[in-house]
Amino acid sequence: MGHEKSSFRLCNGSRKTELVEIHATNPRFHILFVPGNPGVISFYTDFLESLYEQMGEAASITAIGHISHSEKDWEQGKLFTLMEQIDHKIDFIQQELQDLEVPLIVVAYFIALYPFLAVNARSRQQSIIKKISRSRLQSNLISATVALLGLLPISVSRFIAKLSLGKSWSATAIDALCRGVLKYHTMRNVLFLAMTEFEEVPDWEFMRKKRNRIAFLYGDDDHWGPLSMHDEVVKQVPDAVVEVEKEGHTHSFCCTVSGSMWVARHVATLINKTIY
């Protein structure tokens, strides 16, 4: 994808963060996209442009990154919890999207599923990350190691990333990794956010009240959002829209063009069913 439609800018609200925007000429509604962890928003450019196309160019899209999950360290090393990241998104809606003349639809990637981490405590991968994120020494060491890779010329770090990740990752994802994630401040915030994610618990009552306005998508083989979470949602929130992807795309769908396009089609279908 050539990224002809999307534009990148900085948000100078309560906290400086990165935005990707796509403006429709005559939008019928506005989509706000909130990323997962890492919250480097440029990872999702392929997905956002595909979603815009799947919606028939009828929706404007704003995608907002997480605080200090960015190329520049505007917060001077400060760490932000999950709730601070969520409050930041609420502030952004109130400051920049409050006066929209069309309906606002929020699409959230995994950070919206944060309460279910408690349900998924048996995941080996999450157990390891949980231990690392709660150790300041280990977090600092990992972040410093990652930052050393980020000091390499961008062409070298891209080459290493391609060798390590294979050909499946898109050029967009490789660039987002090298420019946004291979930074000390970003990696520290990624691990700190992961630590605070594990501290939350499900708010089933809220989900039951909003079940007609919420839809869930799980992957058939996803250790971050396994089918045990799917089963728990079905049990706790009857009649909610809960679907499973079985096309072989991974949790990091935004890192491949095919994954971005598949999820964009699915999201567009859900929105169209709701709006029309």
C-alpha cells in the first residue's frame, strides 16, 4: 500500500502523541481507532487504509497512539499506566471529537480486552512477560538492549528486522518497529503498560449493559486472546457479538498486509451491519 490516503500528525493535547488520519469528503460517521501494546500507531497504517476502502470511503478515520509509544521521547522518560492511557483517549475525544456532526465508532485493538488478562493467567507467554514487567532491573536491561539496536542506522536495523521476522512482515510494520519500538522510552512504556494491564479485572456488568453496542473478535490460535476468553465472554455476556477468526492470521495482524486487509473487511462488515 502506498499510504496516499492517510496523513500523519502530532496531537498537542494533554499529552503529545502521534495520530494517523484519513479524511472522507462526505463522511457518514467517524471511526476512532485505539491500538494495543505497543501503541506505535504507524503499525496500523495498512489496516486503516484498507478499512477506509472497505467502508466505501464513507468514514473519516482517526487513529491515536499511546503516550510515549513513539519515535520521540516527549515525556522525558515518564511511564504511563493502562488507566492513564485510557484517560488520555477520553480526553482526546472530549477535546477533538466532541463536536462531530456524525456518529462516532470506536475500534480498539486488544487494549480494550485488558480485563481478560486475569482470565488468561495460565498463558506461558503472558506469565513470562508479567515477571519481566514487574522487575525494574529486567525491564531496564531489555529496554537498553532494544535501544542499542535503535542506535544503528535505520537501513541496518531494517535489515536485521527482516532477517529476524521473515518476509511476512510488511514494509510498514518493519518501519514502525525500527522507528517507534526500538527506543528506550518506548520499550519501558510497553513493559510498564503490560504490568498494569495484568492488574485489571473484568467489568462484566458494564459489558452486559453495553452488549448491543460491543462486538468481539478472537483469533483461532492466539495466546493473547485465546478461545478460553471467547468462551468466558459468551458465558458472562449472553447475546453479545463474539466471533472467531479462522483464516490463520496472528495476533499481530497489522504486521502483514493480508492480516490488515482481512481484519479491515471484518470490521467494516460489523460496522455496516450496525449502521445500516
